[in-house]
Amino acid sequence: MTEKPPSGGRGTGPVAFVAREDERSVIDRLLAEAAAGRGGPLVVAGEAGIGKSTLIDTATEALDEYTVLRTSGAAFEQNLLYAALHQLCAPVLERRGKLPSVQREALEAVFGLGRQTSPEPLTVGLAVLGLLHEVARKRPVCCVIDDAQWIDDASRQVLVFVARRVEAERIAMVFAARDAAGVPGLAALPQLAVAGLGHEDARRLLGTAVRSGLDAELVERILAEAAGNPLALLEFAHDDGPFGVPRARPALSPVGTALEAQFVHRFEQLPLDTRSVVVLAAAEPVGDLSLLRRAAQLLNLDPDALSAAEDAGLLELGPRLRFRHPLVRSALYTSATPGLRRHAHGALAEATDAATDPDRQVWHRAHAVVGPDENVASELERSSERARARGGFVAAAAFMERAAQLSPEAGRQSGRLIAAARLRLQAGSPATARTLVAKAELRLKDHRRTQARLLRARIDFQLGHTPQATAALIDVAAQLPPDQAREAYLEAFASIMFNDNRPGLLKSLGVAIRRQGRPRAPARPVDLLLLALLDQITLPVEQAVPTMLGAVTACRSATGTFTGSPWQMNLVCQLALDLRDDKALREVTDQQVEVARGQGSLSTLPQALRYQALASIAGGCLAEAADILAEGHALDEAAGTVRVIGVDLILAAFRGDAYHYSELKRLMGLDGRPRETAGEQFARAVLHNGLGNHDAALRAALAARSRHQEGSYCIWGVYPELVEAAVRVGRLQEAADAVDLLERQARANPTPWAVAEWLRGKALLGRAEDCDALYRDAIDHFARTGVHLYHARARLVYGEWLDGQGRRAEARVELRAAQEMLSAAGADGFAERAARRLRAAGEKPRAQESDDDPLAVLTARERLIVNKVAAGGSSREVAAALFLSPRTIDTHLHNAYRKLGISSRQQLRTLSGRAQDRTVGERRGPAAFTDGRQARPRSPLAGP
């Protein structure tokens, strides 16, 4: 430790005399890296008074070449939307003109400067990142976020988002928090723990703070009680007892409690009028001296009395009033009588300009009233609506909760409690939402109590998809009007259909739903979706298909008017997939992604991208699917949401990547992820069929069939996998049963894909007289679709059959075509299966040339960025799409150029085009056969 002159910093002040060199060097390295364009975050963590702020101030006070932006949390402002973000960005807000319009408008909405409402939090985060990027063009930026444990939730989400994306920026983000683990998002950032001073350093600091020598026993007592906490050492040394040491302090009391007592004791020595002004200042966390002067005059107090509090070391006066430490503010505010606090808030409310800061004014008014007050409650409700429109669900909930507390009429109080619960649920706090609903239920009667029970059931369902929660949701839905009941039933059904591991649960749910009767005409798309899902799991396939078709058709035709939730559109995608309608699947998935992008619905875009990836997998574009999923994962990461991995499993299965499949499967059910049983069983069957492990494929397919037979949902695409696996292991009856189901589906909905799968299954079964014709007709029908991967697989099994019939020359033609198509698609497991047959037939398979995929050397993120840039996107546009900064995009592009040995975007477009050609190579080849033969076009559904 080396001695330095006092820093004059906040909090511990003379602690700079014993500056922590090791901790200081960590911050210095962070700042130096940021200046070099390698920014990053750091969380300085430690108990109150340990010296976090002084350490940061000492490191940043000499940063003349930096732009230093500051904000700090305040307990009183935790529920004021974007309060901390306002402090941080206000000095540089004029730079917003350089941002893309979507980002600029979102930022202006946050600051109340524009007309836009409900900006997506991720868009706000990207706008702040862009704003700091613009500032950092001239000088490096250091953002200091003090007392992060008290910043409002909306600001915290944005600042954590930005902190995770400055690795290629000239931006350093330094957070100070008492306990990083208790602040969502901070625990995952790099940490610098600040501990208490060592014994000798503590003794030396104590020596700088007292006017004369101390009794050795008292010195040891102070050192023991302060436990190395610098602020505690300084405060304990300035008490009013002999030698500045208190005569009687509880031995070894918690440092924070002892410090608060010390501040209160010093506060109580001040004149009465000074104490009143200090409480007024403690109730106004912004430190606006002009506002404090106006409020003090309203209370007939002299604002100059604050000088006495400054002399007592409780606060500092300057452009803004700052308490010496957050503990001072909280201790003094809490120690004041309730009446004094109410008077302070009342004066602050009157002194606050309602035109420029209506929410802070009403928040003060809400703390100034004694009992119920409908006028204030109504104003709080309007503030809640303003916060909700700006995307601040936490702040909106806080305003609404306070409005409920001040509501004089029981009905309005209950309604506001229910509204606050919904907002808490939207903000991701289901436990708090449940508590609010429970309070409301005590005051509700009749149908309003049923609505509250429905909300509570939904909350319980979100907290855990337990049988009890499902039963409660079903029970409440049965008491609702039919239209509302069907929406609740659909929600319960959709939430468990992929993860239901309890036999018969969905079937029993279906029975309860059918008791409601059929919806009145004309049925809504939501009604048709529910009926389609019910029929799919409870009726024979030929009876279920018409309802499923009706639901998909209705939702597709209601493009501009269908107001269903995004998860309802996901159901439409799933129905199109199960119906084997590749055109509908591609249309709906593309439309869903386009709508999500256009509306800025970034919270729903990842799931839309997952269904788009499924369509790409079926189309034989596995690299394209991987890129789509990479974008979805980037969005999940940006939002801090748990990555759903079902589609990743399916992609790994079609690629034949058993290792990656196993790694992904181990993640299922962990960290809040769903188990996705239906998707996993389908993926496992595909994987093992591709690898030739047909016994394992059959076990997975039979498990899925059993679920279906017991009344649970299974992906219908598992039945063609069952046929192939069962035939290979000699379980012909299971294969025949599956072929029968495929035939009934094809006759009910004769899409080329459905017909092709039935014909392929019938040919595999081998019981028909002309298997050759069946194979060729199946291949011909696949050639009419966009599902090129399945087309290639049909040629693979035909080639294997020809080889088994001794028709080696013909077999080699089909196997060679299949191997090339599958290899080009990236379906390596199936491609190797074809290659093994070719080698056995005496032909050397075509090796995949190393330059067939010129982008293979890139990381997933680099490849994603390269493809978007090659498609014509600018660095700024790509950055906005992926929630990164333009500088980060340019850094990844530079790395990609180096790996690819190129230097221009034109060269990049050429290489990307070659990679795209590889993924769709089959689309440019012959439609069906490579030996010049023509398939006989006939309709297998026209009868014998």
C-alpha cells in the first residue's frame, strides 16, 4: 500500500491514503484495454463503506482523455422507469441523431422526447450501445454505475445488455454494487471483490483521522468493530465521546447497523430546522438544489441550513447535493418520523413541475398522503399506463400497486391489484404477481373472482408445469364463458404438448374441453387451433386431418386480422409441418419471422426463427438452418432468456452429429429449459436411422408412438422413421401399422410430401408386387416438393433396395446421387450410409472437396455476420439485426477476411454464394433420376 494525497472522492474520503494498488491496477487495465478498442465490464463488489466508490473515483479522476459518464442508484427511485439511464445518457443525448431511426425513436421514447410507445427493451439497449459507440468515436468512454443494487430494473437490463457487448468498443463499464450476486445480470460479469483493509493499513488510516493519540484498548476496539471497513474506521473515530471514541457501543455489531446508528447520532445533534431540511434532501434522490430550495420555502425552511449538515460530514453541496454515502441517506430518511417524511414528500410534489416530470411528482404525492385518496390513486394509474407504454413493466407495476394501496373503494382496489399482478407477470416476477392476486381475491366476488383465479392459475402454471397447476388451470377454465375458456384451454394445451410426460393428461384435458361444446359460428382461428390439436391427439388420423387443415387455412387467410399470440402462430407452423404441407410451412414460418422483425417483436423472434430453421432443415439447407438458429441464439443471449434446444437437436440429428446431439441432450431440463420430449424422440429416431443404428431408432420411434396412443402429442414425422427402422430390424408388423397411418394421412390430405412418404413406406415394407414402381413414384412426388433432404433420403433407400436385388449398376446411380445430395446438404450421417453401400458395391464415393464449403473455417457468429453482409447488409444494419455494435461487426468481418484470405465485400459475396450453392445443390440437379429415366406420373390415390 502506498500513500497518496486525499482524493476528495465520495464515501470514504481519506481512504485514498491507503489506496489499494492491486484493485486499482485491475481498473487501470480495464481502462487501458478500452482505450485500445477492447472494452469490457467490471463489477466492483463489497459491503457498504468498503471503499468501492473511492477506488473507482481515484482511478477515473485523472482520465482527461476519456468521456466519463456517471449514474447511481437510489432506493427511492428503484420503481421510476429508466431513472438511472437518464442520469447516464443525458450529457450525450444530442448524439442520438447519428442512430438508425428505429433506435433513435426508441431512445426518444425512453426520454419522453418522441411519440413512440412500448419500445422493446432490447431495442433500447441497442440504442444506448449505439449512442455510446458514437461518443467513443472521439474519445474512449468510461461509464460508472454506482450503487447498482438500487438502479431501476429497466435501466439495469439495458446497462447489463450494453456491458456484454462492448468487447470491440472503446467503452469501459464499471459497476459498483454491495452484492453482485443479488443484482440480476451482474453475477455473470467480471468481478473485483473489495475486502476490508488489513490490520496495519486499518491502523494507519485510523491514525490519519484522529486529532490525538488513542488509548490502546480503544484503538483495538475500533479496529475490531470496523473489521477493516474504511468508512466505519473514519466514522467511529469521530464520535462525540472522549478522544472521539464512543463510550458504549454494542461489541462487534454488524458494521452497516453500527454505521447507520453513527450517522443518526450525528444527525440528531443538528438544530431542528436543519434536520427538517436534511430529511427533505433525503426524500429527493436526484439532489436537485433548485428543487430543494423551492420545497424548503414551501415548508418555511431555510435551505442554507444544509451547510450545517455539510459541516457535520453528512452531505456535500455542489452543482447537486450528494450524501456522503447511501447509508447516510437511508439512515436519516428512516429515522425521521412518518409525519416529517410526509411533509417532505408533499413539498417536493408541489415543487416538482408536473409538465416535465409528472411521474416523479405523483410518486412524491403518493408518499405524502396518510390514507386512501382516489385522486392520487388515479394519477398513479395514469403513471402506470405511461410506464407500460414505454416498456417499463416493473415501474408500471409499482405505480399500480401503490394506486391499489390508496384506493378507497374495494372494487377499484381489487381491480388495480389484478392489473399490477398482470404487469408483474409480464415483468417476469410470477411469485410477486401471485401475492398480489391473493390479496385481490379476498375482496372480489362473482365473475371477477373467477378472473382472478384464472390469473393465479396461469401464474402457478408459469412457475412450474406441475399436474396441480395444470389441473387448476383446467378447473378455472371450465367456469369461464366459452370464448375465454377456449383461450385458456389452448394455453394449457400448447404449454405442455411438447413436454407432457404424464400419460393421458392431454386426453383428459381434451375431454374437459369438449364438454364446452363446439364454438359458435363463425369460429375464430383460436377456436379452430384448439379443435385441431384436440382432434390430432384423440381421433384417427383421417378424422383429424380435415380439422387441422381448416385451422391452418383459416390462420393463413387471416394474415392481416389474426391477433393471436406468437405462440399460437407457432402452433400453426407445427400443424403445417405435421400435415406435410411444405408450401404452407415455408410461407407461415417466413411470414412469422417477417412480422416479428417488422413489429420489433424481439422477444418472439427467436421462436419464429426456430420454426424457420425447421423449414430449412426439411429443405436440405442445413447450413442455412444453422445460421438461422445462430441468430436466434444471439437474440436469446441478448434478452438473457434460456436457450430452447429442441430444433438444435433435430439439426444435429439430420447432420449425424452424435457427439453434439449428446451434448445438447444433457442440457434438456437444466436451468429452466423444457425437456421437449416430443422433439427429442423424433430427433433421436432420425439420428440413429442416419447412423444405421436402427434398433435405437426404433426404440425412439416406438416411444413416440406410445405417447401418441396414450393421448399425448407426438411429431407425426416420426412415423416414416418408424417404418424405416422397423423394416431394417425385421419388425414388419410395426412397420405395416405405421404405413397404414401414412396412407390414411395421405388420402385425407394428398400433398406431394404426404403421398411420397406413404409410397416410400409401402415400398420399404416390400409387400407390394411392384416395389420398384413404388420407389420411383415416391421419388417423383418428393421431387415436386421443396423438402430436398427427404427427396435425397428416398433415393438412398431406393439405391439400397436395388443393391439388395442385385441390380448393382442401377443401385450405384441412385446411391451416388443420394450421397452427393446428402453430402452437399450437410446430412453427413445419411451421406456416409450411402457411401458405405457404394464402397461395398465397388465404387469409390465422391469425396467432399475441402473448398466445397468455403466458410467452414469461420465461427458460427462470423458465418452469421458474413452471410448477412454478403446479402447486402451494412455493418450498421447487421449490428441492429444481431444486437451488436457496428464496431463489433467490423471486428468479426476483419477476422473473417483474414481467415478467408480476402479483402473486399465483393469477394465475400462470391464465397458466400458458393456456400449457398452447396446447401441447395440438389435444386439445380435433375428432378428425380440421374440415369435419364422418367418416373411414371400417376396418382396413387386414384384407386387401383
